[in-house]
Amino acid sequence: MKITDMIEEFIKEMFEDDNDSIEIQRNELAEQFNCVPSQINYVIATRFKPSQGYYVESRRGGGGHITIKKVSSTKSDYMMHIIHHIGEEITASEVDILISDFLTYDLISPTEAKLLKVATNDNVLKLVKEQRDKVRASIFKNMLLNLD
């Protein structure tokens, strides 16, 4: 497991105690994982974005406190939040991260995850990159809207 995955997993486990908000100190977390604080910043910036259901508030100084809040608790609210934050285009790796999050929080079944991945895969969307990411976003959003 890569260090970025371990840091992400650790932070997500902090939410398991029915917390809608957690506060972490960047330097302490970096020490715990024996990495530089910028590695913590990278994980938070790429794995805890609004499009993935999180709001991040960062405070400089004093070790760099970061507050991460979950957007909502119901499946439909969460999915609508994701749909609204996807924008006009999305990459295959961003879709993979979202699907992984959906599975982690039991929002979709493994079969639904597989269908979402297959329908938005680069091998299926044989278009130039600019068009591919736009078509992928449209397909992904429409599929999410139609999940039960």
C-alpha cells in the first residue's frame, strides 16, 4: 500500500466514529507517517475535495491545523452534492477515486461500481482527451442520477 493510500485510510477511519468533522495537525500526521507535511497536503488536496463530499478548512501556523468536514449524511444528498461538483469534465482517475469512496461508504454495490468504471473507461470513450473527459462527466453524472 502506498503512503498516500495509508494516509487517506487513516483520515477516513477518523470519520468512523460518526464524526461529521475532524481536525488534524499536519506536522503531527507527517511525523506519524514519517513523511513531509506536503505529502499530507497532497492527500488532502486530491482525496478530500468537495467533489468527493468533503470541505477542507486549512489554518496556517501552529503546526498547520486542518479541519475536514463531510458534506452530508444521506445517500441522495451526498450523490447530488457529487453530481453538482463534478463540473463539465472529469478524468478516469477522478472517477476511480469517487467510485472507491462510494464503495467505502456503502453507497453503491460492487456491481454498480464495475458498471460505472466500465462505462467511463478510456477504452470505451475513444475520443480526443478534451471530448473524452466531457463525455465521461456527462455519462457518469447521468448514471449517478439513476442509481437507486
